[in-house]
Amino acid sequence: MPGSESFCVLSASRPRLRGVPKRTVIYASGVVEVACAVGLLRREPWAGPVSAATLLAIWPANIQMARDAGTGRHPGLADNKPLMWARVPLQLPMIWAALRARPRRRSPEAR
């Protein structure tokens, strides 16, 4: 599931969208991440694919964050180049896990 660190990542490195305030995109992505987390916990059929798509969508921001690390652009641990680059390949197992998430089986009488 996408992590809360994306708020910081997206605020610094999200692509510019004409006419869309920066905070709107950040808060909307946060809402999607929380909805995905709840959906995965409830084993909803849509949660795995939407989580994987969200992880893919924020992956470029994580790469940009790693590229910017060490420049002083980001505060604290976000400025640690080895740590930020170590995060980038971790998206792959999270995407795989999201795609492997299975919906709860419905009982025949619930259909």
C-alpha cells in the first residue's frame, strides 16, 4: 500500500497540472491511498488494482525524490541519497503484493 511519505514526495516533485492547485492533487492522492488501504483490509475486488495503479503513479515522484536527495532541497531523512534510492526498488514488491491481493470469497447464499 502506498505510504504516507508520498505527501512529502508529491508536494516537492509532482508534475505541474494546469489550473489544478498543488495541494488539491496532494490531498486527492492521500484520499485515494487511504481508500486503498481500507479496501485492501476489507479485501474489496477493486483495491488491489487501484493500489497498484497508485503505486505506479507515485513511482516517478519517488525517483525524483531520490535524484534530489543530497541537495538540501528536502528536509531530514528525505535528503539522504542512499536511503531515497533504496526506496525506489521497494515499489516493485508493493505493486506485486497489491496485484496479488485477493477479494474475500462470497458465500453462495450472499449472491
